[in-house]
Amino acid sequence: MNKTYFNIKHVGIAVSLLCLIVIGTISCDEASVGQIPTDDIAPSGLSNVVITPEYGGGLVSYDLPKEEDISYVRCEYENDGKLCSVNSSVYNSSLKIVGLSDTTEMKVSLYVVDHSENLSEPYEASFTPLPSPMKAVLESFVVTPTYGGAKITWENPAEVLVGISFLAANDEGVLELQDIYYTSAAHGIKSLYGFTTDKRLFALSLVDKYENVSDTVKVEISPLFEEEFSKDFFADGHLLGDNISTRSNRPVSNLWDGTTDVIWHTDPAAGYSVPQFFTVDLGVIGDLSRFILWERYDYAYSQHNLRLFDVYGTDSLTHEIDDEYYADIDQWTQDWKLISECEVIKPSGSKVGTNTEEDLAASRAGFNFDFKENATNIRYLRFVVKETWAKTTAMHAAEISVFGDARGAND
């Protein structure tokens, strides 16, 4: 896979990430603020200074002079043409330099500062930082074709916070921003959907919380064919053991009525236990790529909305629908394929009952789940719901859409 790079600045992304930074002791081009000097006697300097290179910076350890009139240690260096500084309390014996984007030799000046803001003679040193953690993320990106788009995977071994911009070329070949994703997870995967099978340019770039912006990786690929399965063929495929109860006449068929305003709702008093099952007959056999689940929006991330669940699939039913076989999860799961393991993720991670605007936007957009590569020749989907947001024995949801390729599968 060929990767080419060019510089690109996403100012809006950088600003968004900078809003996440807690104001600390690192500054660039910032005037010192302190008490009015009471003397002009400079303190002694540091001793036993050791600089250990780290990813995107370095750890500076030292011994302070044995003097009482010491306020803090100041480290000055130049980064990307800017004079920067790091201050460390007198109660510490080290400080960290962070946010460096390259591996060129870095010169630092270390000062002891007393209560009158007098500076000691500088301790001058140089070190070469290890590559930026952002570089490791950038070089790990793998872009591969998937149904209706591109699948992007990456590694983030240092688990640093980065903002990833995903771009795709429009029909005129112009790159357009598709999504911005903030993450500090060690591993990541993201898919872009909604494209034809024509060869298309996909691109991505990074920004970190220090406003370092990476080059942009560009990859040209041809997405695989994908279509939405027609809901005209969907049907309730209930099997023995499924939660077939309803509350206020809201049956499971409301999941494919074409609107998120009408929901499916089972009866909390029906006496079902966890895990709970329900089954959807797609009406056709096809190879599945993904599905979108819309939860009940007025109870977003709460009550009976699905949180943890698995999806199994098969091309045909081998037993009568009321056979005890379907009520025993240890039996039927031996024959059906496990084609998706799902968790609804709340973007903010806030407690149940507290939603941010980002949470609500994600809920309204629906939750996209990929099927595994073994999701071929599938007609029946059986959902095994292991946990709702309120850990209840009832379920509700608004809509489901299924995507894949059913061309020729039923000839």
C-alpha cells in the first residue's frame, strides 16, 4: 500500500483539542509573574542533572541546592521557533518536557528561581527526544476496502489523546471531511460508508493536544459493493425463548417500519430472564456487512435500551420454531454463526441519566455495528441481549437497518 504525505492544517480540530487541555505549567512566550523582588542574590544552580529521552519529550531529573530561599525550577527551550518553558515546584526533583513533534537535538537551559525571582546561572544541556507518540499512530494506519467504503485501523501504543480527521474524495475528486474522532485508546478501528465501487481517494491526519498537526496519509481504494436490505421483506422471526411480549401494543415489527418515531417495547412484567432473545427474518439470503440500531431517543442511554448484545445468523431454520432447541442457548448457538459482538458506547462516558449534546447527537444518528467476515449466506438474525442500560428484563428500540450484498444469493 502506497502512502504519500503532505502538510495540512485543520485549525478547527486543533482548537477543539486545545479546549481539552487543563492549563498547566508549560508555556511558550509567556511572561513570568511573581512577587516583588526583595533581594538580588542569585541562588545556586542544579546538580546531578540527568535527561532521559521520552516519546515526544524528555524527563529531567536533578538535585536542588540546599538553600531555603528556593521557589521553583525553570526549564527553557525552543520548540518550533517558539521559546517555551516548564516550571517545577521546589517539592519536586524532576520535570517533564512534552509535546515535541520531531527528533532533532533539543537544547535546554535549567534555572533555579528563588522567592525574589532571581535566577541561578543556567545549567545548559542537550538531548534528542524519541519520536512523537503521534508519529507512531500515523505510521500504523492501515486502510482497506470494505462494503460501501473504507476500513481504517491504527495503533496508539502510548495511549495519547489524538484527534483523527477522516476525509474522502467526492465525485469531483475533492477531499471532504467525513468525521473527526478523538481517542486515547491503544487500538482503533473506523469505517467510512456510503460510497460507490468507483476507485476513490481516502485520507486522514492527526492533531495532538499540543497543536502538533501531522502530515496527511492518502490511500486510493475501490470500496466493495453494498446496499441496504429492503425492509419490505423483513418479518418477525420469533423462536421459542424469544421475548415476544409487547407493552402498549408496540411489537418488534416497529423496528423496520421506516421511522424512529415509533418504537418496539417489550413488557417489563412478562417474566423473561437475561439474556433476552429476539429474531428478525430478513426475508432474503445475503452477505451482511453492517447494521444500524437506533435506540429509543427520549430515553437515550437509559431504561430498556440495548447496551451489550451479540448477533447470531443462519441461512435456514433446522427445527420447528417452538422446539425446545431454540430456548437452550447452549444448543442453538453451536449451529448458528456469531456474526457481531456489540456494545453501545456513550461518547461522553457520563453516568446514566446525564447526556451531553455529543451523546444525544450519536443517539439520534444511530449506532453502526460491523458484521464479522463470516456473515455470509444469512437470512435470520437472532439477537442475544446481555444487558440493557438499566439492567432490566425488558427491551425497547426504535429502528434497525441492515446492509450487505444480496445480489444473486436467492437465484
